[in-house]
Amino acid sequence: QVQLVESGGGLVQAGGSLILSCAASGSIFSTMGWYRQAPGKQRELVASISRGSSTTYADSVKGRFTISRDNAKNTVYLQMNNLRPEDTAVYCCNAFTLTKREGYWGQGTQVTVSS
């Protein structure tokens, strides 16, 4: 059974930092990533990382966020620096299984950035 468990969200002031973690279990995973959804907005890709550590970032977070992964631990991280109020959203982890290419989602973690 595949499970993705996120942690690390919270409340932070603008300019601050947070680290999100997503521990995946139940399979071996290829691409893993973070999405976010703010109230009244569509879900958007924040960053993704391949098993070989190739990365993709949304333009709005380039230079501020860093995605990384530990394949041995099946865990993906999102280091978020210089946070802005517009980064406030529910952040969800996403992962695709290596063999069947099935996508799975975590339950989400709230990130709130105060001005």
C-alpha cells in the first residue's frame, strides 16, 4: 500500500524559511514533487525531481525554493527560503511509482506566511 506522509508546514513571517518533508512508502518512486493550492486558486506545480535528481521549478519560486530527495529513504524535501505571503497554500506531495507509473498524493500540509 502506497502512502505519502508530509510534515514541516506551519506559520512563518515573510522572509522566513521552512522545510517540508514527504516520506513515501509501499513502492519505489520515479518523479516526486510538490504542488500547492491557495484558496480560490488552481493547484500548481511548485517543484519536481526525478529519481536521478533532475529538477523543475515554477518561475515564482526559482532561486528561493530547493527540492531534493533521498532515494534510500524514499523521501523528498522542499527547502523554502525568503517566503512571501503569496506562498501561503496547502502544499501536497506527489509521487509516481517506478514500474506502473501510478501517481499518488499526500494529505497536504498548510504553509501560512504572514506579512
